[in-house]
Amino acid sequence: MGETDARVNPTALTPADAARLLLAAGGQHISVEMLEADVAAGAPTNANGTFNLMHYAAWLVREAAGGD
């Protein structure tokens, strides 16, 4: 039992956790600073500043397609 629960909530990731998860999943370098730049460019966050991975992914796809 003494193990730490390593599960993460994909609807409420801190920027650091989001960067680590995206790096592990995609293999491309991503940093907290890159996520913060996306937020400044309009990427959605939860009211507490965490990321909903699905909303962020949808935003990335929309941006790649040229916006709205």
C-alpha cells in the first residue's frame, strides 16, 4: 500500500504536469513556457489555471487549421 497514487486528472493538469504528459505522449519537446505562450495566445484553461487536456488539444487542432 505505501505507493504514491501516480494517476493524473486529464481535465485538471498543472502546466508542469501537462508538459510532462505531452512530452511523454508525443516525444516532442514541450515546456511550461511553451504552454504559457499558448495560453497567452488564447489556449483555454480552467478557472484555476489548470489545463483540460481535451480542450487544449481541440484548441491546438483549431489553431493548426487556421483558427475558427
